[in-house]
Amino acid sequence: MLTFDILEYQERLKNTKERMAREGIEVLLITDPANMNYLSGYDAWSFYVHQMLVVIIDEPQPIWIGRLMDANGAKATTWMYDENIMSYPDYYVHSEQYHPMEFIAEILNEIGHGNRHIGVEMDQYYFSAKAYMTLLRKLPNATFKDATSLVNWVRIIKSDQEIEFMRRAGKIAEQSMDAAVSAIHTGSRENDAAAAIYYELIKGTDEFGGDYPSIVPMLPTGENTSTPHLTWSESYFKEGNAVIVELGGCYKRYHAPLARTVSIGPPPERLERLGHIVREGIENVLDRAKPGIYLEELEEAWRESTRKYGIEKESRLGYSMGLNYPPDWGEHTASIRKGDKTELKPNMTFHFIPGLWFENDGIEMSESFVITDDGVDMLTNYPRELIVNSPFHFPDDSSGIIS
Amino acid sequence: MLTFDILEYQERLKNTKERMAREGIEVLLITDPANMNYLSGYDAWSFYVHQMLVVIIDEPQPIWIGRLMDANGAKATTWMYDENIMSYPDYYVHSEQYHPMEFIAEILNEIGHGNRHIGVEMDQYYFSAKAYMTLLRKLPNATFKDATSLVNWVRIIKSDQEIEFMRRAGKIAEQSMDAAVSAIHTGSRENDAAAAIYYELIKGTDEFGGDYPSIVPMLPTGENTSTPHLTWSESYFKEGNAVIVELGGCYKRYHAPLARTVSIGPPPERLERLGHIVREGIENVLDRAKPGIYLEELEEAWRESTRKYGIEKESRLGYSMGLNYPPDWGEHTASIRKGDKTELKPNMTFHFIPGLWFENDGIEMSESFVITDDGVDMLTNYPRELIVNSPFHFPDDSSGIIS
């Protein structure tokens, strides 16, 4: 069931160990499910209980430690020997009396690594405050170092196979956006549109099946377009509403997000104008992107383009992304924003999402792209414009786009 | 956009403050998105950045603190005054230089609560080790207490409206299971079945729309039925495969999970026998459940029923559930297992999932139920048996169940 060749996992592990050595980390305790997957192949929805991948700088294979019922899943999806799959009994789960980190600390002590320089992902969803305090208490001779995003930075440059997976995710994103556009009309509820999107996201194409994206489709509608992260309601769409659709195609945990704004009926002039401004800004940024420049220069390109229209954007314009698990497809490394000195290199991948949100409305258009040897290549190909739908559904022309 | 009457939120807040008083907590910092929703109404996919609901024991309204772009969403979905919605600038997001908890600590200091007895949810996905260490550093005069699951325990007894939402979720779960059963045959890939499930989960019924469940559908197939938390692949189903389907209907963030096992073609005798054993065990437990008994007695009822067949189950049999966000629909309070002394009370709700996993196979059948005045009532109504499908798809009889 391995997703990549075993050599690719070993290359990733080697790169991780090099970074560990530079940071003075001998034992890395990985709790980020994407980092666990990246190094071991482990893929299951078990991150709602404590689990960990232990990378020891002088051991050839990582150790997976998780819940007993998930051990068979670890054996099935990882490249490591079965001896490297260890599990804790079920009474540790959601208990006020026992904590899985006690069990894990005992293993580290037993195998002689409890007194080393140990890296932990301090600012990561699945490494709770209590998990850390428990390790501190049970490993009094260890020296802890913050290793947040250590593996994430190894992930930032993708292999060709990873890029191929993201291109497949891009195809899935395109067909899901088509389904969204078709479903946004006055005869349809927001959840009907979300259902149509989800069907395409998971069905995928005849050649490759879809995986669940790390973020659900967002569908802020009407006044709620003033904020990006509302999901959907069971209300019918109304004529005159604008709807922001942000979704992500996913193939084997690799993402390609895509956002567009759909107007139900002719849009207000203001929204149309915003559409042109955002499009021009996106194109200015894409023209600038190539290896060797810093991410902050992309933000400058955006600012140069939009400043003349009086647009100022407070929030970042995008971020590195690829492999991930809920609740985020972002990689938590480089961001497209002022002050980010990350140098662009081939096979870096970004979601560029210069959303604009005002007091009572907003607009989003986004693009996922990969840095090539001399510029960028898009992961999705979708009309880069404000989409204007007929308010009514025409069964014979399922798109209903006013052209 | 409020989901419940404002009086229901205030009742929940009152119950929370009573519990805070008992625990000696003056200020409760809530980072669990379900607890934030429960007390304020806040509902958005923004928990991938740091955010918080602050409950102050002597203040009438909680304070929401989150990212600037999410403040409009908080104004739209919560019952609090706009002054109680505060937000941090975007440069705090996924930064190695700034942490949102610095901003939050400054607010607590400014409004005069930085030196009080502060409860934090120490073992919760969205309260990272770094978040805690940052608060410790920035609030040196505070006394911190572990308040993990404090609000979760308030949530354990549902209101009638919450139960009604879970019944709707139950209807959605049933129709999604129908879609799963119809899609499991040799002409279909695992992801095709997942797509069919997702479509029904989100579309919901004509009366009420579906919400995204906190856990994606699980579809371990063939040998992988030996482990519960594998999602799906893009492989075609094979004749002779068994498929475990675990899914959860969701309505306005309230869940009703349901699991069944589907055999593609006649099942091995062993699987059939396991099906009967699990069914008998479930029925024994449901017969015993009523107000006044302890949860561990339900585990005893299971053990009495299954021991005679030589079945021993290591893992817990179920858990309290209801309102939640990814990655779990479980409530992290009471579990159906040995030693759990929680007394059953009317309007408690559980997912009872006595899955059995062996070296090369496994079976799951589950039920979601509510405790009534004198027994239990089911949240879903689905044939409680091993489902046997024809291996082939008959378009005219979309279910393909062998009867």
C-alpha cells in the first residue's frame, strides 16, 4: 500500500536527519500527521488520539507509536518493519487518569533515548499542552528543543511525483468548481452546492480517485462574503447574492486549492470592478514569480498593482502547501507576505489567495501554482474572473453561466 | 444566524460558570471549537489558527478573540455584542516571530484579568504546547488550572432541541448508509462509495441540509478490516471482500454516527457468526441501558453476552457524543468501558461501537442512542445485521442487497 517508492521515504528521512543534526536534535518526536505520513507513509484518521513518529538520528527506521487498534493500519501503510510499530492499550484513550505520553516516555527511557536532545513540535494541533507537560515530567533527563515545522521545511520542495499528485488534485479541483458553479442558483440550497462539490472532490476522475481535502468547501454567501471561513447553511441562494467558493482538490493527501466568486444574476458594478483589480493583481504576481526571488517580492508585485485602486490588503496573500491533514492544507512554512525572505526554488508549490473582505462584501479568486525552472506553472486551469450565473436553473444547460 | 435561542446559550454559560466556581476558576480560556460554539454560537472553519473564547466568571458575556478576517464571522454567528469580538492582526498567523497568545495575554492583562485563576484546556487539539508556554510567560501573575473537558461535561446532557438536531443527523446517517450499500460492488471503487456517501451526508433531506461530519467516512476493506481508521483508496471492490462502513450524519454540527459491515458476495461463516455475536451483544447492552445505572454496567452487559463465544474486547465500547468539529465527534467525557462510573441520565447521547478487529479481519456495527426517562431511544434505525451485497451492480435494483 506504499504511496511512494521506499527510496523516496528514505531520502526524506535523510533530509530530516540533516536538519536535526544542524539543530542539535538527536530524537525528533513527530505529532503532525502530515509529517508522520511524509516520513513513514502512515495514513489513517487516527490523529484524534495521541500518536507519534519517533525519528532517532542514529537509527535507520523511525518508530510509530499509537493506539493498539491502529497498529494494523500502521503496518499496512508504512515502510517500516513491524517491530517498529508499537502501541498503547486502550485505557489510555481520553482518560483523566492515564496519558499516552506516559507510555511513550517509558518506551523512550527503555530504549535508552530518554536523556537525549529531543525535538518536539511545540506549535502543532496534535501536540497538546498536556502532552508536553507529561513528557517534561516523565523525561527529566532529556533536553527539549522546539522543532515546530522542522519537517515542514523539508517538505517545501516537492518531488516530481508529489507535483504529479498535485496536478491530479488540480483536475479534481476544476471539476468540483464546475459542479459548484452549476449548483449555485435560486432553486438550490447552499448545502446542495456543497454536496455537488463533495461528490466531485471524492469521486475524482476515471483515472484517479479523490481524497478528502484537509479543509471543507467554504461557501460564504451574501453579506457573509465579508468573511472567508463560513462553511454553508441550508438556505436557498437568492438572486443578487454573491457566493465565494473556496475548495481544494485532493489526491492521496496532496492538495490543489481553488477559489472563485460567483454572482447570482448581474453583479453590482463594485464587485465587477473588484474582480478586475484582483485578476490584474494575480497576473502581476504570476509574471514576477520565478526561482531566485524572495516571497516578499510577490507581495510587492501585488501591492504595486492594486495600490493605484486604493486597495490595501492586511492579510497574507498565500502560503506554501501540498501534503496535509485537517484542519489545514497550508504547510505552515513560507507565506506570501511582507518580510518573508524565503527564496523561490523549483518545485515549491503555493496557494495564492489574495482575498479581499470589506464590511459588507468581499471577493476571492485564487490560484495554486508550482515554481518551475524559469517561472510558474498552474496546478489548475479555470477562468480567472468573477463568474456570473443566471439566477435560474436551466436543466439543459447545467452551467447556467451568463456568457 | 443564531442556531439556538439566546436563552439556551445563557443557560449553558450559567452551567459553565457554576462548574468554574466549583473548580476555583475565575477566567476560562476555551480553545475547543465545540466548546466555543456551545457557549457563543461561533461556527466557522477557522480553528486552524489560534482563537479563543474567554469566559470571565463575573462578566455577563464571553469574549471572542481570533484572527482579524474571522471577526465578521464571529459577529455573524454569535450572540455577543460586537465589542466582545476582538481580533489580532494577520502577521501573527503561522509566524516564527509572533504568537497569537502574546496578543491574547496582553488583552487579559489590559482588562485586568491577567492575575486571576485561569483555566485552560490542557489536553485539547487546538491548545498547543507553545500556546500554553506563551501564556505562562506573558501572564506571570496568573494561577493556571487544568480545565480540560470542563465545558465538555456541561455538554453531556443535551437539550430537547439538541436531541432533535441529532435525530435529523440520524436520518442523514441512514440515507448515507443506503448510498454506501448501493455503491459497494465490484463495478465501483472505494472512492466512488465515499463520494456517494458524502453526497447524501451533505445534501441531507428536503427539510434539512447536512453539515460536514467531524470524521470522514471510514471504509477499511478486505484485510484492512483488521483496523478501524483507514479511509478509502481508489481500488475497485473485489468479490469476497468485506467492507466496514463507519459514517456520521451531521446537522448543524450535531452528529449521529452509524457503522455497518458489508460483505460483497456470500460472507465467510466466521464473519456471519461474528455478526450474530455482535448483534446479540448490542441488544443486551441496549436492554440494560436506562437512567440510574453506571456506564461500566453497559460494558458488563456486553462482556456477559460475548464471553460465552470466547470474545474479549480490549478497547472501549463507545463514548458520549453530540456537537463537535474535526478531528472527532466524540465528546471526550464518558466512555462505555470498565471503571467508568458515569451515571446515565435522560438526554445523554452515546455512540455505541463494539468493533472487533483481529489479525486479518474485523467487524463493526454501531448504534447511536439517547437515554430516555426509562430506557433508550435510537437515533438511527438501520437493519442491525451483517449486510450481504451481490458482487455485481444491478442498475434496476440499486441496492443490490442479497435478500
